[in-house]
Amino acid sequence: MVALAVLLASASRSDAVGVAEGLAAKLSALKSVSFQYTREISYASDGFRHTLPASMYVEFDSKCRPTGARFRGSSSHFVSAFDGARYWLRPDSGPLVEETPPKSLSSVSILKNSVVNLAAFLRFVIRDHPSAISLDGKTLLIAVPKVEFDAAKVHVAVGYDPVYRISIDPAHGLPTQIVQSLANKGDTITTKFTAWNLAPSTPSSADWLPG
């Protein structure tokens, strides 16, 4: 496979599937990673805006269901973790939320359009919808009819045609931003990834407990 950085440097429309394959391969090779996560919701249709930042640690493990990964996220407003068996969320105000085992993690905000299931989603699109993949300059575009992805499922049926714009840093081959266009024109969810660390310190045993 041609190096992802080379494809991005001289990207043409015909390279789109190759770029998607390179990104999927890069993500699939990760064992553990930490990064700064920022999710920005902008709903022009009703004037709603919200920003959610978090410091994230993700450890990939196919035995962890339903996500295929353990994760821990924290900010000034909450701490949340899934250790492969138990999910919990401790907000800065309100009671502890805990579920063992979790039935679904689809509603966990810090996993929206995350790297947890992006590789599996890309492989699904490459296999079943290669014509839905294109390039806009150095940005990967994916327009799969009526399909989304979340932390627990490779594809989720929806009633509209979402478009994903995935920006990739050629230096490390990982995404820096995913912009999802929603049903109403102008409504977007933007997920940003910064401060990637491909050899992070493993959280302590106590960090996986709600305390």
C-alpha cells in the first residue's frame, strides 16, 4: 500500500479509496492512544450550539464489547470510563451513572464520531460503498446513503444522507477533524482530535473506578 502521507501529498480523486484504506490500516494498528477531544454541535436549524472537550485514553481490545476498546474521558465537568465490563459517568453535579454490563454505549457523548469504531466504519464503506468515497483537496469525503457509525456499531440506519469530511494529518496519518453534515442544511457535528500520543501512560487501577 502506498504510504498515506504520499497519497495525501499528491491526492487525486482516484486516490480516495487508497486514502481511506490507509487511514483504516493506521487506526487498526493502534494498541492504545491518548488525545484531546473536542466535539462541537452546531444546529443552525434551531440555533443550538454546544462544545464538549475531554482528555481521552483509549485502549483497543476486541474482547471489550460492545466497543472493542476500553476508554476513559475526563474534563472539568465529568469523568467517565468503560473498563470492558462496567461503564460509569460521574458528572460534576448529579448522581453517579453506572451500568454493568452496559447494554449500549451509543449515547456516550465522548464517543460520537470517535476513533473507537472509525476503522471498522471505513472498512465497511470501502467494501460495500466504494463509490461513496472521494477527496476534496486533502480532505476525505464519505457520503454513504442513510448510514452513520457510533461507538458500538459499524453502521446505523438513519433517515437522511449524512456526509463525513475527515481531515488527516500526513505527519502521523491520524484524523485531526471529522465534520458530519446532518439532515438539516447547516447542521453539523464537528469532532476535533489534537495532542495525539501513541505511547500513553496506562491509567492506574484507581482511575478505572468511580471512586
